[in-house]
Amino acid sequence: MSKSLHESFEEAVAIVNITSKPQAADTLLKLYAFFKIATQNQENPSSSKPLISAFKANAIFQAKHLDEAAAMEQYIAIVEKELNR
């Protein structure tokens, strides 16, 4: 029996949360944007540094064309590729 998309997404999120392997900034921004879309989190990006908030907002803007399922799939794909799942 194969896992559902949601289960695979939750596993990928858990992997990201426990990894200590450094990731490139662009990878982290993509993960951030896909996570926000996949979880329908509409809160504005927040950071103590305005530049970081701007990068986060831009990442979300670039991924706005995705629906929840596509964002989950993209998130999982990055985790599988970058974190060698």
C-alpha cells in the first residue's frame, strides 16, 4: 500500500526539521514557499531582518501558481534530491 501525498509530505517536513545538513539559501527559500502554500499558511513572512522577509515573500510570490498538492509534491522532490532521502 502506497503512502498518501499528505503522509509523504509530513515525512518530508519531519526530515527537514531534524536534519543538520546545511542547505543552500535558495533551497531553503523554495522549501519555505512550498510549505506555506501546501499548508495554506497565509501569514506574511516575518523576520527580524527586513531583507530576509523580502526574500521569503518573493519565494512565495514565485510559487503562487501552485495548488496545495503541487506544492507538496515540489517540497517532497526537493527533500528527496537535496537531503538524499
